[in-house]
Amino acid sequence: MPPPPTPSAFTALTSSERRLRAGIVSVKEIASARPLRFNGYNAQRVGAPDCLGDHLPMKNSKWIAVAILVLALGVAGVMFGWNLLPDGASADAKGTYAPWLGTWILIWAVFAMTLALAGYLFAVGTGKARG
């Protein structure tokens, strides 16, 4: 059986078309093939350009490493708060208790967000959630 013909110089294959030719493509990708649009000069693909090549998903260890980095940044934010803000008694004595309390509320809210983000990243890295 002869090999399939190579595409002409004017036809660029997208990554999904290359995978379709190789036989590793899902039904969803076949159904979502982008049509050609003719503008008088050449045929263009409708949608996002495929100039950056194939994008392989990140390995699981990278997701977990980023989750650990996010946790470290959250802990660093709390440590900066403990080191840079005065204690509550001295803030109350100066009359700046409300700004002190507001700052701590914001610090803990950001820490809670880092916990949520790190939990999601860890779940993607372990395969319990889809990225």
C-alpha cells in the first residue's frame, strides 16, 4: 500500500489533523473540525491559530510542584503579616485596631485562597480532577 500523499505547501495541518492522520484522535475532535474560509488569496482556518505547535499536558509532578509553590507563597504571606504588623494590643493602644483587623482579615482570606488553589492543583496532579 503506498504511503498517503503529503500535503501541498499551501496547506498547513493543525495538531488535531496531524493526530487524525496518525489515528490517535477522539470523536469530539472529529466533530469539531474547523472549516476553511477563502479570502481570495489562500484558505485560512477559522478559530485560534495553530502557530505554536502541539501543546502536551503538563506532567503530574509539575502540577504537584506548583501546588507546593502556591502553599509556600501563602505561608510566606502569613509570615510577612506576623513579622510586619504589630500585635493587637499595641494596635488597640494606638487607636489603629480597625485597620489592623482589616489587614489580618485580608491576609487570612488570601491564605484561604492559596489553600483552595493548591488543593485544586494537587487534585489535578493526582488525577482526581481534570485540568
